[in-house]
Amino acid sequence: MGDQPNTQQRPRMLVLTDGGRALAELLPLLQERGSVRVAASVDEAVAALRDEPFDLVLTGSTELLPLTRAAAHDRAGRILEGIAQGACIVARDGRLIWANAALRQYPPEVADAIRQTCVRVAGEWASAAPSPPAGHVRQQLVRVGPDFCCELSVSVLPATSGSVEEVLGLCTDTTAVARMREKLDAVDGAGRELVALNADETALLEVGERLQLLEEKLIRYCRDLLRFTHFNVLVLDPKSARLQTVLAGGFSEEARNVEVYARETGNGISGYVAATGKSYICPDISQDPLYLPGFECAASSLTVPLRLIDRIVGVFNVESDQLAAFAEEDRQFAEIFGRYIAVALHTLKLLAVERCEVAGQVAADVVSEVTEPLDGIVGEASRLMEEAPASADARGRLRTIIERVDRVKRVLQAAGRPAAIRGLVPEAVAADPILRDRRVLVVDDEDIIRDTIADVLTRAGALVVTARDGDEAVAMIHSQSFDLVLSDIKMPYRSGYEVFAAARAVNKACPVILITGFGYDPDHSIVRASREGLAAVLFKPFKVEQLLANMHKALGAEPPKS
């Protein structure tokens, strides 16, 4: 007699007798050869298939189809049960046939919303002619109140009838991503409101009144939107490197008056951030040697630099009475909001400014003040030439206006080379032989970005024309010639790509540089323009050196050696 078979290797068999005599007679023989489980009905056999795997199923031919489908569902269930995504199989009539562990953990209203979406899609597919094939997928966005959002992939499951009977739903929870996007939009909106200040009106206010105006807005947005209750804003004096508190919420008077300088050591976290330009999360102030006293009950802090284009003009510091209160997400939002704080400080003229009492500086001030109204005249004349079917004489007069404005700007520019404004741009932007007398169009709907770039290029010797939006830029391109165009991507009316296309259509030799913030490129402008000869891309915030280097390269020249 041979060795007994190893029970661990014995095949597992399912036998559906269903009252059948022939299979019942075979049971003793099958039990000698393997492990046998007997089912007396189709329902019992289907349940067995879902409970455990089998190597062999024995049944009458008429019962084979439902068992095959049950086995298929079982295999799919075993694969989908362990994944992190919610998964379900839903019948066209609305029945939830199966759901995996991840989906079963969802609140009832969420699971039901997913089921209903699957039913709706299945119904639409069933009524279509012809019905989509097995494996066909449709993406759906499912929202349930303010607390849940997911991307649902619905696919057709095979059916012997050829019509859509069942669908598979795979759900990816995107609630956190959606919340992040919504908060980012909210922070961006709050920042825009923060900087929506009329410079002419605020110039009439005393410094204390300007601070109060900014403080009211800042406190509201920090507390209501970012949940920051204890914070301070310190402005950097570029001459002495001292950081001076200009706004504070929840800080003691003693903490406000601590003398801090922009140095990596010995001046607290704020001094380190101002000196390095790096944000700093301190999870436990008691364990951090850099920390200096601020909020009396502080346990952790977050500090980010305030950037205005390429300059550090101060720091934004937030503290909490909870340990490890700030995460990477808080740092990102604080950095974005800090950019708007820097712009608001500049708009309210609260940054340290150095003015030289020389003719060159006066000329720079005059150019700075008249550039916007002069460009407004040029923009309106260009629009009229673009939109109105005027006579040759009228068009000639409009062109004369544009040329005269050009001459006025050249005369003012030649009156003297200005000294730099501290706290805004580098203090030694000298005349650049590569950019001197080059006609440059700067397009950006943000006043501070547009005006600052124009100021830098004007000091470098370029003749700058500015446009507030895509429409105005395209009109100017059609009415004037430019050596280079510098345009933001996201703007009202027309995008940066449309400005690029217009410039290339008028003059293929005119290089175009596109600018974007936070890598934002909704219409794939960068990819499209790059294929068609885009000169360069600048990502905000960028340094003046980066701007000039890209312009030199676009104009086909190496930057001058220092």
C-alpha cells in the first residue's frame, strides 16, 4: 500500500449535488482523493465559493453559468477587498451586490451617493445604442455635503445578455485635496483683498492710520481663514538689517520691542528666516535654541519670509499654545499669504525707503509716476486702432500720439539715471548695454508685479511699455514694434499664450518670455508656446538676476561681466 497523500496538497473540491444521484454516488471516491465540500443547492454553492477557494467544482451543466459568474465575482472581490479605494458592484436595478471593506467604512449617506451614481451611469449606458463594451469606464465627481468629495470610476462588467446589467465602481477619496484647493483659493482671494488698497488715498494717511488699516484686515484673515490667533509682522530695514515689529496680535509689549536683526544666529527664529530666506517650523520652543520669547503661552511657532519680487522685506511669525501645531500645509499657506502682506506693506509705503536728493533720483520718481498714465494713453490709442474701422488719417493721428508718448518717456529717461529704492529692488541696477534702448512690452494684471518689473528694466536702460491685460497687450503689439515681450500667463480677457501667439504672428523674431506663479498653467500655455519658439519661462517669485539673464539670452547676448 502506497504512502498516504499529504493533506496540505490534497485538492479542494466543491460538489453541487442538488439532489442528483450520479454525483452523490461519486462522493466516496472523491473524498479519497481530496477535501470535499458538498452543497445541496445553487445558493449554497455560491456562498461556498465566496467563503473559500476551490481547485475543482463538480455540478450539472445547467448550473455551471451561475457558478462561473459567482466565482468571477469572488476572484474580483478578493482582489478589491484589500485595496485602499472604495469598491462596489452595483446592479442596474439599484441593488448593491457587493462592497469592499474601504467602502463599507464610509458613512451611509456617502455609500448611498456612490451607489446612486453607479445606478445612474448604468441606466444611461443600458439605454444607449449600442451599449458600451465590458471594461468601458466613465469618471464621475461625487460630492456629499461639505465634508466629502471623491472621484468615482464606473466601468461595465461583462454580461451574457450583451447589455449593461452590472457596473463596478472604484472610489478615490479626494476630500483632502478638494479642501486644500478650496483653502488655497480662499487664501488667494483674501490676499487680493488685502492688497486692494488705493495708493493715492492711503498716501494721505499718517503712518499710524496706514498700520491700523492693514492691521484690521490682517487680523481678520489670520484668525478667520488661517486660524492663526497669535502673530506678528516684522519689517526689515535694509540699511541696519534690523527687524522692527509693525503689526502684532496677541504678543506682549515686551516681545514687540525685542531688538532683532537679520542674522542667522543670536537673533531668534525671525532673524534666521530674514537672513536665509528659509521658512522655519518649530514644533517645540522649549527644545529650540533659536527661539526668543514672543507670545507668553507659546509652545510652537511658524515663521516665513515676506518676499517682494526677489527681496526679503520682513518676516511673518505665527505662534500657538499647542505643541507641533503647524504642519507643511500651514507653511505653504503662510508663504502664499506672506507674499500678499509684502505687497500690502509696499502699497501703504510702510517699507524703509531711501531717496537721494539728486536730479537723477527726481527723474526716476517722475518716470515712475508718469509711466502708468502714459501707458494708459498708449493702450487706449492702440485699442482704437485695433477695434475701430478708422480712416487712414485717423490711424495716422493715433500712431503720432503713440510716437510722441514714446519720445516723452525717452526724454525723461535720459534726464538722469536714478538711484535704487531700498526694500524693493537691488540697490545697484546699473544701465545695461544689452537692454539700453530696447523696446520691451511688460504685461501683467497685478500692478505691483508689472510696475516693479518696469522699474527694474527702465533703470537698466530699456524703453518699457506696460499693459494691464491680454486685450490691451495684443492691441499694443499690433500698433507698435517691440524687441521683447514679457507676459504673465493668467490674465483677464486673453491668456499669456494668446499674447505670445499675437507677438509671433506680427514678428517671428520678437522673443517672448512667459511668467507664472506657483507653477500655474491651466491652458498648458508653456507646453504649447515652447513648441512654437517660446524664449523662456519665469516662475514667481523670481530674482532680478534671473529676469535679466533670461532677457539677455532671449535677445541672443551674454550678460555683461560684473
